[in-house]
Amino acid sequence: HAVDRGRAPEERAVALRAPALLVATGAYDRQLPFPGWDLPGVLTAGGLQSLLKGGGVVAGSRVVLGGTGPFLLPVAAALAARGA
């Protein structure tokens, strides 16, 4: 449904038909503070993925990923592909 804002002050819902629907819910990195979380080289998964996509940068071969959810899997795969 959609709300027709062009007819103020009356609001009404209308049904729409479309051949396809894209739902983009959005996402963001959640930063959870822990001792040392603000040190150089400590990144969110999204920040690390941006570095990897931008230039393939990996600071070292020993990497720890922590967290939950499917977003860590592509980051881990990208790190492994670059020898981390």
C-alpha cells in the first residue's frame, strides 16, 4: 500500500501492482565498545570489507573476526582469498 500525500489533509491508502518489488531495509555496522576497540587496526566488518574492496589491503596474516550474522561470512572469505 501507499499513502497519497498529494491530497492534504485527507489521507488514503491505495493498492499498487508492480512486476517486481525491491525491499532495501538498510544496514549499519554496530560498534560494541570493548577494551582496545579504539586502537589502530581494530575495524568493524564493514570498514574492513571497504578496505578489502578498495585496494585489497590486509595489515597482517593473523585476523580475528567477532560478531554474528551473515555479514561476517563474505568478509572472512575475502580475507582468506588474500592470504589472511
